[in-house]
Amino acid sequence: MRSVGIVLGFVLLVVGSVTPLAHADVNDFIINSFDASYVLGTDDPQGTLTVHEEISVDFSGYNHGILRALPKKYNSMPQHLRVGKIIRDGAREDYSTYSSNGNLVLKIGNADKTITGLHHYEINYKVTNVMRFVGKDAELDWNVNGTEWTQEFQHVSAKLYVPDSLKGKLSNDKCFTGSKGSTQSDCFVSKDDDVTTFTTSTTLYAGQTLTLPAVG
């Protein structure tokens, strides 16, 4: 049976106001969707991922924004994280960073402003050392939204773009869902040329993630 418990995936921490208004519950929001796009590159000997994430959040109260925590290491190897543009509702958004529990945390939003209602975030970054090699075989395992959050996700999807040099060397026709160690597969896979799309078929609850394996 397949276990995703050993996979160090991306951790999604979406929270509300750092200094909340007295009447606002900072956890009173819904994550409507989390859609990720991964371009697997070979410009590093152990592979790179260029990542574009889109997160739709509906705040019931007033909040300053969200936090997105990204592990600094994958399989004990440094990720060499490079953060690009962060956008909210089509415009560049303020953010700062700090380190916590081995993660680089993106603190997205303005401490002097509050927002409410539906908002759409886009986060761009690049990481290295994402592939494992055993002989001639290559392996990539990736948790899309991660397991360390307390809200549910109504929809999660991921698109994986594989370069010509790795076509036929990676098998990516499965996906997994659930908490750490889960072998559930409440998701489906579709392929179109060099793009493989992984999509959940049910809501993911607190502590559950979508995992996409691409195994040589």
C-alpha cells in the first residue's frame, strides 16, 4: 500500500488577522479552492519546480490577510526558495517573511488594513532539489496543500508540466488524499500531452492534503 506519510509536502497555513478586531474570529473563513501549477525543470541536477498557486479565500470577518508557510528542505535537502510576485485580486500585495519550525513563512497582507469577503491570492516561487534518483529512475512526490492547517478545502487541484527529457521516465497516473500516512485516493488524474492534472473529488478536511506522485 502506498503511504504519503514520508513525503515532506508544502504546508498551507491560512490565518486571519494578526491583531484581530475584538468582534472578529480570525479562523472564521472558508478556503474555496487551492489550484497549483508546477513546471518541472532540469536546470538543476536534482530538478526544480516553478510554482504558481492560486488560493480563493472567503473571510466572514475582518482580517489582514493570510500566511503561507513553505518548507526550507525537501528530503533533507535545501530548497533554495526564491519567491516571486504575490498578487491579491489582480494587484501586487504586500508581504514579509520570517522563519518558523523549518519553514519560510510568507506573511501576506497589510497590518494597517483589513479586508473581508472573497479574495483571490496568487503566489509564485521556485524551489530546487525536488527529485530523487535511484540509478536511472527519477522520483518526485509532492503534497499540494499540505497537512498543517485547521480549515477545510472545498477543491484542490494541481497541474504538472514535465520536460521532454523526463517524458516516459515518470509515471504520474495516481494521486492520493487524506492525512499523514493515508492511502485514500479521493481524486482523479487526467493527461493532455505534457500536462497531467490532479483533482480532488471530495472536500479535504483539516489536516488532509492532495499528493501527486511521479515515480520513475
